[in-house]
Amino acid sequence: MPATVRPPVASTPPGRPTDSVSGGVLDVTLRMSQRAGLGRRPRGTAPTDTHTHVPGSVLRGALAGAWLRTYGPPQGAPPVRRAEFERLFEGGVRFGPLFDPHSAVVPLSVYRCKYRSTPACEFSHIDQAAPEGATVSGEPDRPRCPHCEDGPMVSGRGEVTFFSGRDAVVDITRTALTDEGRVVPHKLFTRRMLNHRVGDGHLRGETHRAEESPLRTLVGRIILPPDLPQTCVSWLRDQPHSVRIGGDRSTSGAAEITIEQPSSAPHHDPARLVRDGRLVLRLISPTLLLDAAGRPTTRPDEAWLGELLGVGTRVERSWVRRERLSGWNGLINLPKPEELAVSAGSVYRLALDALPDANALDRLYRHGVGVRRAEGFGRLELGAWSPPPIVRRPEAENRVTPPIGMARELYETGMGGWFLKYLRPCLDAKRAGRPVDTGFLELPAVEAVMRDERRARLIRALLAKPPRLLEETLLHLEARVRGVER
Ligand SMILES: [Zn+2]
């Protein structure tokens, strides 16, 4: 199916700032119109899991597929077209990962509140890699959230995390089919998929009907090499691309990609990013690092970093996780050999001999780290992490649940008496201004209740709010429990 062609966008005047230094940067927007199964290796017998972002390798594959549908296989194309394909997909173009703007890779160096029972908790974080954090002595192992009653904080795992309580994944269960397409009786399989609708019944309190809720968009960047022919840039930019992403492409994965000149180029301000001679480098895609002997390593080459930055560079501290990558080469339809990679979310804090200039920081950003960068590996961001800026908790979750509603919630767990027993000492503690011991919420008796994320959130919020709310809740709860006992 050929991509629909729209009139070319007004061309940008020559000498635009985004083309300075070394090639341009393009903004990518992918708008999903169907669910997508962006396969990742399942754990044990768990259903086939999905990525909740679009990895750079998937973006590259999707655009290469769109090119092939328009022009046919490059072997059969005129030499000029074939050269174009190679420059776009096998040359210096870097396809970055695309993320829902409500999500982010939470780095391994970042602590966040474990339970996030108050709206402020969502944004509270400590980045151990932040240069200002470096001066905090002792780097506490068990920091506590300042916004809820001493909630524990846990470090990021490099996973793509959705903020504002949004859930992006749906479980789709289908009947298994034989190779001939016949139904296998009593055999079901489940696969997890990235939902193309935002808040499709998964965000309680939002009452969108499925067909009314907005379509999910994911955004990211493509980085162009300085000598990329204008025809390649135009192909990327001057038309929307109809693509399919992920597995099971007959019934899922339809999306449209638009690529635009950004309104402003990413600017890396040395005064903002480098503090006390330290620069934070965060990986946002898996990265393949090799040592001098060509073996996998978890440390980027300091001499090479120094060359890109133009100043002496040392890896002062790192927060690293490794993973085994396996993949499928869609172009030749064969599995790729397994590789040992450094995971997205890994962080390096670099100590620099001198202040690099903005061009040097741009150079490192555009270059990325490690090998096979054309395939989407080794994309990075510079500077300490912060949560996604546009995130706002939905009103429904911001609202305080009135005591009578809260009492009903607790009563309906079937453990009203149990909660009365454990919540009374909490009220006493709150009235006396002592910290509340929430250890009882970890007891096995209440495990099933706390597994319901919404309920757990309400209960923790109740304990974080002023004592009056808890007091009234307990009065209503007691009335209900007694009413039944009599
Ligand atoms: Zn908290």
C-alpha cells in the first residue's frame, strides 16, 4: 500500500540552526490506530509481553517497510533509489526510541516513592547521579518519600514507566489456531499489547467509552548525518508514512508516522548540564559497548568520550544493568544472534577536566554510544533525570475520597473489623504528631486487598491525609461493622 502523499511542507530556509554542527534533528510523531504487540521475551510461562514504547529499531524497520512498499526491493530499484535506501537505513541516520509523553525511562540512579499515594509523590524523586546529589554524603540506601508518611523510595529499573496512574497495556486472549487456521479446542493464548487508546477503561474514574478516548501518540527523534542528501530528508519529512509495527500485522499495529523539522533544535547548555565538572549521561535505548579487544563491556570508552567532548573525561560512577538481546531481522526474515547489552536506564556520571562547549555536548548527543547505532542502539540523553513535564494527574485521582465513601471501600474488602483494629493506632499516632506505622499493610492477611492498585492507593492516601479524614472514616466504618454484627 503506497503512502498517501500530502503537499510538501514549506521548505525551511537554508542555514537553519538545526543544520549546524553536524546534521539535523527531526521530530517524529507516531499515531497508533490499532493495538500493537511489540514483542519482548516472555518470562517463564507469562503471556507474551509488549514494549510500551517503540524502540528505535522498530521505527527504523517500520519506515524501511514504508519505503519498500513505495519503491519495491532496493535490489530491483534504479541505482539512485538504492543509494537512497542505503543512506536512510544502513548509513548514518539514527532512529531514536518513541515514547508516550506520559511515560519515561526511569533510570537506575533515580529513587521514586514506592506507593505514590499522594499527587506530590508522583513527582518526588532523588537522582543519585545528579551532580548536586553527588555532594550528599553517604547516599542513603533507604531514602523516604517526603510527601507521604515516610513511604519507602525504590530505585528505577530502566523500565518505561507511565505516570499519572495510566496503564498502557491490554491483555488480549484469543483461541489458538492450527497452521491451517482451524481453532484448537480448549486452547487459548494471551498476549499483552500496547493499547492504541489512551485510558481505554483502564484508568478508573475516567469514563471514556473506548471509541471516544483519544488515540495514543508516541514521540521521539531522528538524527541526521551532515551529508544526508536532500532527497532522503524530503522522503522522511514531506509526507506522512502509513506503517505497521509489531507482530500479528494483519490485525494489529497500524499507525501513521509524521516527521517534521523541530521548532527548535535540542540545545545543550554547558552551564546547565555540567555542574562541578560533572556530566550525567543516561541511556534511553539498549546499548552495545565493546572493549578494546571487542568483548562486551558495561563501560563506555573514556578516551573516546573525551575525544567527542574535547576535554579529558573519566567515568566517575555508573548505575548499570545488563540484558540479553535477541531480535528478528525483518529485512532478511532471520533471527539475529543474541547480544549482551547494557540496558536502557543505565547511567554514567562523567568527571570532566574542563567545561566542554555546547557544540561538543551536541556532538556526543547526536553520536550516541557503542556499536550498531544505525539499528537504534546507544541513544542517550544528557543531564539529570526529571519526570515527563506534561504529566498531570487526572482530576478523578486528585479528588479526596469523602470519609463515607472511604468507609464503604474498606468495608467492602470484607475486612472492616480488621481495618478498624489496625487504623485506630494510626489515628492515635497522627493526633499525637508521631509517624504512622504502615507496616500492617504488608501483612499477608491484607495482601489480596492491597493487590488492587486503586484500593491500595486510596488506603495509603487516607493515611497520608490530615487526621480528621481518618477519624471520620473510622466512625463510618465502625457504624457499618457494628450494624452487621447486631
Ligand atoms: Zn510518597
